[in-house]
Amino acid sequence: MVLHLTDDFKANAAEWQAAGTKLPQYDPKAVAEHTAEHPYWVHFGAGNLFREVQALIAQDLLNQGLVKSGVIVAETFDADIITDAYKPYDNRGLSVILKSDGSVETELVASVAESFGIKAHDEVWDGLVKVFTNPELQFVTVTITEKGYAIKNNDGELLPWIAPEVEKGPDSAVSAMGAITALLFERYKAGQLPIAMVSTDNFSQNGDRFRSVIVEFAKLWAEKGFVPEDFVTYVEDPEKVAFPLTMIDRITPNPADSVSKLLEEKGFADNKIFHTAKGTNVAPFANAEETWYLVIEDTFPNGRPALEKAGVFLGDRDTVNKADEMKVTTCLNPVHTALAVTGRLMSYGSMSETIGDKDLKALAERLAYVEGLPVVADPGIFSPKEFAEKVIDVRVPNPSLPDSPVRISTDTSQKVPIRFGVTIKKYIESPDHDVNSLVAIPLAIAAWLRLLLGADGKATDDNGNEITLSPDPRIPELQAALASLKVGGDLSKADEVLKPILADATLWGTDLTQTPLAEKIVGYFKEFAAGTGTLHPVLEKELGL
């Protein structure tokens, strides 16, 4: 038995069912034909997260008969994703859910009705313009990662690939932000048609960031006479163009070789992993954990389908903000970072190994339950405690998920101001909480600083072995600042060396030297750095294990 994504799955349904694969409950050809005339949803970013969240939501809506059209996907960063992993398979994909009990669920996903790989303003572009000028188009979703929203560098200068688009106008725009703004201009010219532009990228206040960049792009073109000022008014008007806030959560690693082999053994022929010229790892399949969340601010000026019937949470802006803060500052991201930095000290290869270490798990539990939950706001749509329990007891322990401390500890310096800093600030500002009671957060910070001891991006783990640190823009600066301190060396001046680092509010969200935490962190750091084999004894002592 050999199964292909392009098979007539109705004709050989028995073979697919024998392989344990869920099938679409609709006719993909009929859906594609209907979508061509009645599009309601376009998504930018054809990567793995799209295939395991938005494409599955679209599939669920189709299966329930709530819509007749599918989702249209567009890719601006790497059009080869469309060429390699969509077009040869009739835009179908295989969803592979790696469950925490070791089982695997597969589903044939055919909800993508059309795909566009944008490289130039050609016939492909014209096809997308036709979609955007259709009055029935209700909303756009986006997963292009946070860096995809940048149009200027830190000095306020236009990025090299953005500047030509600003100078030449909408007809030249192929970057994500430029192309989306140009397509909104087409929608404006078609009658100032309403639409919701929904960022589903994983960072806080994503909708506001999306709006600010699109408005800025429109203003730059207006200044040069490419678009009328009235177009700027159009994209600034929330009753015409809305930019809802969202919170999204699903761990979706790159397609894994282990999953490719598993699919081959199950009889799936379309299991090849592609590495595009731009370095994107894609495949006709995507693998993800079983748990997912998507919360969207319910602002859709041109209407929307019943997304809530496909597992999406809809709420007001305050609800989305609370859900996002809950995840980012308490229930998931801080736990991930604490486990990742201590996991790197232990040279664990997977995140499931980190939580399998009883001392590291105890650190995560205190961080979430004892220190985080008392100061986090309940979004009301799901329980923060249950969210955290699922992270600690189900999601991170998942042995089937190919996720690692190496990946999670990437860019730690950019993450700690939010992941730890927000909770620290709440303790400082609250008369009902004592910042000096924090233990897990200062332990995690001290462990990260201990991890950084070394030079040139190299460090030493708790077993005395050399490791290569995950990429982080502040590693050179921080390693230079810590250069006088060595593992097992003279730590008598640790306080003097660490004080300027702990005073850096850009790292922690506040000047830690103005709090009792600085002394704690220095003390924990000295214990961690006293030699090798120190991590577990220190954690056990401080956590009362």
C-alpha cells in the first residue's frame, strides 16, 4: 500500500483509513472552484505553523459545512515553499500530531484552495489582486515571524530590500509588508472595501505592530505621490481595516527526519523534506504537538465565519491581552526559558529530558505555580492553572516532539525582559507580594549567567564539557563583561562584575540592583560557578527538595 497526497481519497478511503488517517469530509475540487469566485480568507506565510493551525481551522469549518470556500495561502519570503511543497501535491498536506502518550495522529488536509508564491508583479500577483478586490474577502491572517514586520533598522533607516519598494511604489512591492500594503491599495481602489488584517505571529501586541507598519508604508507612498492621502485614512480607519490582537500557541518544529521515516513505514510516499535555497525546511507534511490555542480580538468589519466552532477563542481586546500575558509571562514562555538554560547546562538534547529531571521540573513548578500564578490576570476563557499544568505535565514532557533546549534558548537576552521581568515588576509594585520571596526566577537568571561563562560563543556545561551557545545578539557583549569570571575560579569579585549587568533594565525590564534580587542572583551564581556538578545541589537546597 502506497498513499499519495494527490490520490482520489474517496475512491481508496479504505487504504487511508487502514493507515489511521482522517480524511476531508468535502470535495476539494468543488471547494477550489467555489473559492475562486467566493474567497473569504487569505493567509500570508506558508510555513509549518500555518499547516498545523490555520489550515486545520479551515478544514474544520469545511468539514462542519460552515463554509464552502477554503483558505488561500500566499508566500512572499520564500516562494519556493509553494513550488516545492504545495503545487506538486494539489496544495494538500499531511498533518502529523505527535501526542504525549507516544501515539501519532495523521490527517489529510485539503483546505488550501489556492497558493501563490510571490516573486514579482506577474500573473501570480494578478491572481492575488483578483482575490483582494473581491468584496466577499473577509479577513487575512499572517504568520511571517516577528522579523517579517520590520521595514527599518535600529537607526531608523529603511532596510535594503524595503527602500527600493518605497522609491518605486506599490507596483514593485514583493516584501511581506510592501505586498500586503499594495494589495490593500487594490482593495481601496475597488471601493474602500472593509477587511480584517489578523496577525497570528507569536509576539505581544501583534495587531498593533501590524497596523503601525502598514500605516507607515502607506504614508511613505503617499509622501511620494504613489497613493492618495485618502488611502492612508482608509488603512487607519478600524471600521474599514481592522487589525485585531491575537494570541497563538502551538509548538510546531521543522519537519523531522524521524517523522519522515515514520510516514514512509506507514505507506505514505510524499514524505520528502525540502531545503529551499533560502534555507527553509518544508515538506508535504507538518508535525506538531497536540495542544493548540488561538485567541482573536473579535473585530471583523466585513464579517467572519463561526471560527469559535473550529476551536478559536473570540473575545475583546482585554481578553486577548490577558491570555497573551498569561502565556508569555507565566504559564509557558518563562517555564520554557528556565528549562532551556538549565537543560543546556546539563547538555540535555530534548525538552522532554529537561522536565524529566525532577529538580528542573521542581524549578518549573515553582516558577509557574508559586511565583507566576498569584500575579497573573485570568483571561476568563481558560484557566491559567490548567494551562500551566498542561505545559508542565503534558506538553514539555512529550517525548515525540523534536524540540530542544538549543532551540528554546536562542535569543534568551531578548526574551527575559518579558518572560521574567514582567513578574518581577508586578512583585515590586504590589503591596501584597514580597519580591524577596522569589526563588525560581533568580535561580533561572543566575543559571543563564553561569551558562554564559566562556568566550566566542563557547561555554562549559555543568559536567565540564565545552558547548556552543545558541545564537543571541548580546552574547559577545555579555561574555566580555563576564570574562574575568571562570567556572571553578576566583569568584570574589562576582558582585562587582555582575552589578552592571543586573542594573541593565533592557535585560530585565527593571534595574535589579534596586531590588533584593540582585544579591540573591549573585549568591546563586557563585554557587553555580563554584565548579562542575553544582546545578542539582543548588536547586535542591534552594527549592527545599
